[in-house]
Amino acid sequence: MYAAAVRTSVLALGFAAMAAIPFEQASARDFPVCYKTKEYEPTRLVLNVAFHSRLPTTKFTGKQEVWNAAGKHSYTENNKNVMAVFDGAIVTSAPTKHGYGQPKGAHLGGTSYFVRGGTGIGPTNGTQNPIDWECTSAEPSAIPSSWACTIKSDDYKSGIPVTLYRLKNADKECDVFQDTYDNPKPPKPY
């Protein structure tokens, strides 16, 4: 009898703790996604998008959420793999059920950090020349099917338009790792 009462109490406390956590956080998970560019093939933005928190809004303007977006910016050039670390965030906005308030959509801001400047692989002065991404989508999703972006760097101060499309299945360009020569043959096992 005592053991059953303890199990019931522990179960009740567990449900109470779950109820105290907002549903979005309790059900949050990571979303791995690979985007390709329309203009600069084979550029890829490969991200892991994870729920961070809700932003404070009034009950009339709708809900806004913040998502972490971390991963890599990669491409292949002259048979060389080029990869940068990407760090950013996404803010999503959805209108209230009454249909007024903030417009729906998503905004991505982030930076590609090329840290191996001077190696002859990747952009010149990579360590001093990060690429800033500013992207929008009309979809109120942290992983929309497309982004309309502007990228800026010290080389392109006025900005370059770039369109990103989400791939349903990752391709070999999504796999690029490090700043190395492309080696199609796997190494021999020892």
C-alpha cells in the first residue's frame, strides 16, 4: 500500500512539473535542414534549428518565437571543400486567432565565420571577413520552404540577393566538411 502511494505521488509530481513547462518547450525538438542557393550553386546552408523561447507580445499582436539556428555554410570550389561555421537565430510571427496584429512570417539573421583565411581555400581574409545573412519568409515557420536573403561582407558591403530553397533530402553538397581537397575515395582501413 505504501509503495503504491509513493508511486502515485511521484507520478502526480511528474505531471505537475510537465504542466508548469509551456507546451512549445516541452515538445520542442531539433530540426536538421539543408538549404541550397538558387544563384550560387553548390552553396549550402546546413542548419540545426531548435526552439529557444517565446518573445513577450500583447494578446492582440499574435505570438512570436525565437529559434536557434546553428550549423555550416559550405560549398565546393575548384575541387576543394570550403566550410564556415554558421551562427544565427530565427524569429517567427503568427497572427492571433482573430486575424489581426503582427504579419505572419519568419526572419533569419546569422553569420558565416570562415576561420581559415590565408590557406588558399575559402574567401580571402576569411577570419576578418565574415558573411552576414539577413533572410525573410512569408511562412511563419522556423524552417520555411524558402528564404529571400541578402548577404553582406567586407567585400560586398551593399549586399547580394540570395534565395535559399529547403531540400527534402540532403545531397552530397550538404555533406561538405572542413576546408580540404575533395577526396572521392574513402581512406583504407588499418
